[in-house]
Amino acid sequence: MAFVEWLNHRGTNLEAEYRNKYKRLRTLAKTKIEHRQEEYWDEVCEDIEKSIKNNDPASAFSIIRKLKGGSKRVENMPIEDKNGKLLVNSADQLERWREYFCELLNVSSTVDPCVINEIQITTPSRSELERQNAQPSLEEVARALNQMKSRKAPGSDEVTADILKAGGEPVIKWLHEMFTDVWENEQAVKEWSSATL
């Protein structure tokens, strides 16, 4: 605002007065910003020191990474048990995660049988059934391969999506043959059902 006033009074008798006011306020703002930056760094250092004193180096390094601009890693976040006690041991943290997800996903509920009986079962149209029962086409395999994310970790077979994509038409045909065989025999490869974390 002071800068605008100074610009609005350029060429008038009051220009020097508004320029001095602007410079004075700019210096004051700069001083306050520098003071606040100092306070901020003191607070950050105190947080890091407090984490180290509480035997929580993961939180300390998390703060440092955040300052550095690194990504936030969830596995280094402090975790509390049900009573609010901080868990510093990895085994305790894993157990708490297991406990949390068991409670979250295994909710006991009762459903009124009348509600279940009111659910109407619709049968799909003939064209939809034909579409669902049709074997995968070459185009579907090519489209699915293109939609796979690049630069991701390979599965148990150590083959990445990048390698499959680089194979071009021969790989698409090979995959199509394999998927067609699985489709016809209605038996998937056992390794496909296991996830690698």
C-alpha cells in the first residue's frame, strides 16, 4: 500500500515523504520476516532435538527430509498404540498396523434378512453375456499392455512392463495366446495370484 501511495505521488511535493515512508515500512517488514525465519528454524531444531531425546530418530530424519524437500515416507511416521503411547519398535508398529486393519476391516454387522430378500437379481442382456464370455481379443491385450505403468518393479517373473512393451507385436501375440489358453481352460497360473510387496 505504501508503495502504491509513493507511485501515486510521484512528481508532487509529497513524493519524498511517501518514498521515505515506503522505505521505512519495507525495512520494518524485512526485519520482521528475518526475525520470524529465525524463530521458525529454532522451532524446527527444537522439534528435531525433542525427537532424538524421545528415542524417535525416524521422526527427526522425517523432519530433516521434509526440510530438504524429500518425499514423506509413511513407514517413518510415529505411531501410537490405543492408549496414546508412542511405539518406537518396528515390531510393535507392525503389530499396531495389523491390529488397526483387523478392527477396520472386520466389523461385525447384522443385516436384516428382509433387506437381503428385497435385492433384485437382474440378468444381463444376451449381448452383454456374449461380450463377457468372449475370449480376449488382440486389441484388448494391446490396450491393456499400453495401460500398464512404466518404470515399475517387476513381479516374481522379473519381467517389467517396459520389457513387454518393447516386445511389440510378437509379445502381444504371445500374451494373447497365453490369455486365450487360460480363458479356455479356466485355470490361471498359480504365480499370478501371489503378490510381491
